[in-house]
Amino acid sequence: SSSRARRRSSVADANTKSNIRAVLTQMRGTIWHAVMYADTDEGKESWEIATEGGPEQEGNGWMTGAVRGVMGETPLHLAVLKTTTKAHDEVVNRLWDNFPELRAAVYEGDIHMGENVLHIAIVRKLSDETIRKFVSSQAGKVMLGQRATGHFFKDPDMTDGCCNYGEFPLCFAACTNQPDVFDFLLSAGAMLDVTTLEGDSLLHLIVSHSVHLLTANPHGVDWVAANKEDSDWTLTMYDHIEKRMREKEIYSVMSAHRNNDGYTPLTLAAARGSKKMFLHLVNKQMTVQWNYGPVTCRKLRLDGFDVGLENTWEGRSVLEVLVAAERMDILNEAQIHRVLNAKWDKYASRIFIRQFILTFLHALLLIGHTCCGFEPENMVKMGVLRGCQSISAYLFLRMCVQQIARIRHWGLDMFIHHHYQSSLVEKLYKLFAFAIHLFLVYSREKREGIWAPPPGLLGKPKLKIPVVEKFLWILQGVMQMMAVFRGMMGFEEYGHFVLMLVKMLRSDLRKFMAIYAVFLVGFSHASFIAENRIGAGLSSYVDAMRDSFEALLQQVEFENSWAAADVTFIFIGLCNFFVVSLALVNLLVAMMSTTYEKISQESMLQWGLVRATIIISIDHDMGKAQRLSDACRYFEWENNDISSGMRFMTFTSGEDRVQYLKQKRKKRATPKEKKLSDLACSREY
């Protein structure tokens, strides 16, 4: 919230200063007016007045950069920013040639801090002549290393996330799709391996610009891709940068470089990039093994792509990032889908079904433990009770040991924030479930079992369950049934129905209850007054709320009110009935219908995400030896050498056969035959 407040404050400050600058540029006789209106007679007159005398003269501090505009800019910054005509270009040249102190000056202040005239010229896409003039000077060498780090470039609220160009002029050229300028800056001495304060390299920046707009994600990830805004130019620009990096033999290092958030360019594309960019980078990871006609076999190395064998959180794999970012649009793509299918078919489905059966049997054991009475003379019932208690204790102990092992392996912070498929409440419950179970068994034995006092000493044992114990019994049962319910998500036939219900409970029902609570209190208060209950106490007010709630269940009775001819109460009751029963309930039905239709259309994608989450969770719980066993190995070793540690999978795909045959015919045809073939194809379409 404090970060958002700072962002809103920055936006407001920028708007205020922009307004003030607009006022200053209207003041004739100032350099700001001369720059803004260079193509007018008034502007030319202001230029003559503003440039009289030297920098020592009062009012001429702008000539050395000592006096700045309201945004922290020099006149040269403003001239380059506003240049639109030849007259403006002349002003830029005059300022550059006559006032050398302004050349390498950067913006001051938080909004545009660090921006120089080269940054502005690149974004404005000024002529090659202007950019060459800036770079070829001695100041140009300085400007190539200056960083633009102001809020305008970092804060997505100020520019919809579109102006994070990467601080350096070289990055600005790349992120504005100017490969020629990019190459010129490289030849002038710009460094290709630069990184921003956030640790982003040029490759990271291009991936980020594969989407224009970044939107808030309610599921916890800071930013997610808005896929409708992707740009194909980023693919070409990425290839161009890759080519230049390979020439300098730094691509392998830069493609593996992680930013401050722990993302490589590939995992950043998985988390926040466009679908096209992600698939483009994945294809670069694959090598062609063989071709046979339209059929191609490719090899994908799994290191960095699949969950690592060492199973650590340092440097998350592509699959882990896709699941954490809930990228349903990518998880169903061919390469990802095949990897997940291979893991699911080989071992994950077997382990999942075994876990589900254990969870279901555990729920039955808890029911048996709850229902079986304590009857020492009945050996069968006592055997069932003791069996349910013992097996449940073992399963709870096993659950607790698993949680402790995860904490030891990942650390407490990662355990709390990053484990898949479980909320914090579920993880804490699993951690203390064994202790809760022992407490409940002990409490029951103390109340009615072997530790209960003899009836002759203290009378008949009390069977009333204490409030705390009752709460723990309910908690234990609810959490176990929720585990069964959540486990049903892994079955393709039932998974999307479970997801629908969860979505309705989290969103639709929550909104309905918030709105209904307002009406319930309002009508209850009106009814309380209409029935002359003022001063009758809180219990009477609760009765009024119960009567109002019955309208939701369509159980409204007006017999007493009709007999008493209480018109006010009758009117309030009718309003309550129609508003709640007709308007609000039908609104809830409509909301749930919309949710059902939406999830039904994406049911396979939703289930694919759930299945991927289950697979990643299973991988995290498996040891290295178990994952390398024949029962779980779904991959091959590079050169059949286990010691190399390089895993891979192969994919065989077929191109469109018709297109393949057409391409072959065109290659063999003469120019005349090719022209006739193209004409026939156009008529056919």
C-alpha cells in the first residue's frame, strides 16, 4: 500500500510540474519560450533576449546547466524533446554548438533522473545525422554510459509500463525497435553486456516489451502478460541482439543471467512475456535431430526447463514459473504439454492416485473414530475404535514429518510463501495435525475412556464436550474433507467442476454475502423499530435479524401482523421479501451462471493448470534417487552418460503436408511453372 501511495504521489507530482512547465514556456523573453516557439517570430525574439550576454550575466545560468526547468531539464533537453520543424532543429544545433556544458547534462529530480539528450533523440527517433552528431562528440562517450532511472521509466502507473527502456541509450534503441541505431551505438563503444539496477539485461528487456501492458495479478505474481498486446518486432530484435552477442561470444552467459527477481530471459518470458516470445525462446533451446519429409525430430534439453534433480528453490525452472504464474495459455502448448504428459504417465498419476486413496481412507478413518462409541464390553467396536485411532495417528505423523522435511529442505520463508497446492492455513494444520489428534484422543479417553473417574467416586462421568475440543474435532474433519475435495481436482472428469465451485465460493458468493449483509442489517433494523422493540435488548435485535433472514429462505409469515393491522411492518416485510428473494438471489444465480460458462469454456486449460501444479508438487516431494529410478525416469541422458547430468527429451512433429508438397514443387519448378502454380492457387482460394 505504501508503494502504491508513492506511485500515486509521483504521478500527481509529474502532472503538477508538467502544468507549471506549460506556464513557464508561455513567458516571453525566456529561453524556455524561445525553445518551445522556435518557429514563430515571438520565439525568435525570445531567443535574442535570452542569449544576450554570457553565463555570468544574471538570468543566464541556464547556459551552464546551473538553472533548470521545473522538471529538472536544461533548454537542450526541452529543444530535443519538442523538435518538430527545421526552426526547432536549428535551435537544437545552436544550443549544442554554443553551450558545451549542456551536452552531457542529465535531468535532475526524481521523475526523469539521469535522462540525457541521446536518450530523448533515440525515443523521438530523430534523424541519423542528429544521433551521429551527439555520439561522435567527446560528450557522446559519456552519454553512452549514463542511466535514465527516474520514476517515469520505472513506475508502470506513469506510462502503463511502456517506457521501461532499460536506462542506457543502447537499451533505449533496442526497446524502441531501432536495430540500425543499435548497431551504430555498439560501433561507437556501447557495452553489450549492460544490466539495469533491477538486473535486467538487454534480453530481459526485449522479453518484457513483448507485451505493451502489464496488469496486476490477484493470485500473487506482481505482473502478468496481457497477451492481446504482444508485438512481433520483439522476436526479430531479440534475434538481432543474440547475433551481436554471439559475435562477442557472450550470448551463453547473458542468456543464463538472472535478474534481481531470479529470472533468466526464458523464465521471464514464462512469467510475464508474450506467448509468441516464450515459444520463440523455447525453439532456440531445441536442436533438430533429423528430418524425413514433413516430419522433424527435435531434442529439448531439460536442464533449467524441468524441475531440477537437486530440487532447490534457487533458480526456478521454466515449468515451475509457468505454474506459479498460472500461464494456462502456454501450458497447453505442444512442447510443454508433452513434457507434462510424459511425467504424468510415467509416475505422477500413479503417485497422485495413491495419495488420493490415502486421503480418502484417512477421511473414512476419522469418521469411524468420531462415530464409534467407547464400549469396553464390545470387543468389535473397541477394535474398530483403536484401529481408527492408531492408523489416523500414523497418517497424521507421516503428514507432520513431511512438512518438517520441507521446512528443513527449503527454509521457513520458502515453505510459507512458495509451496504449491496448499494455503498457509493448510500447511500449518498439517504441521500440527498429529499433536491435535493426540490431544483429541487423550481428551476423549480422559472423558469416557480408561482415564475416566469411576462412577462410584465422582458420580457418572460427564460426556459434555468442551468448546475447545469441539472446535478441534470440527477443524480436523473439515480440513480432511477439504483435502479430499481438493484431491478431486486432479481427475479430468471432475476437476473443472471442483474449480467452478471454488471460484463461485471465492468470488460470487463472497460478493453476494457482502451485499446481502447490508440489506439484512437494514431490514432487521427497520423491523426492530416497526415492531416497537426499541430498548428490548440485543437478543431481541438478533430475533429481528433471524426474521429478516427467513425472507431469503422464502419463509415469511404475516399472520400476526395482519391481525394487528401493522401496516408498517407488513410493508417492510414485503420489501425485504421481494428485494432479497427476487432481486439478490437471482443476481447470485446470474453471477454463478456466468462463472460456470466462463470456466466451462476453459475447462481443459483449467484442468491442465491443476494437473501441472500436482506434478510440480510431487516433484518437490521426491528425492533425487527416486526421480532417477527406472519407475520414474521419463527422459534420456546425453550420450547415454549419467555422469554428464544432461537430460533431454525428443519430440517428433509433422508439418502441414499440403504446404510441404507445395514448397517442394516450387523449388523444382521453372519460373514459368511457378507463376502458373501461384495463379492456380490464388484462383483456388
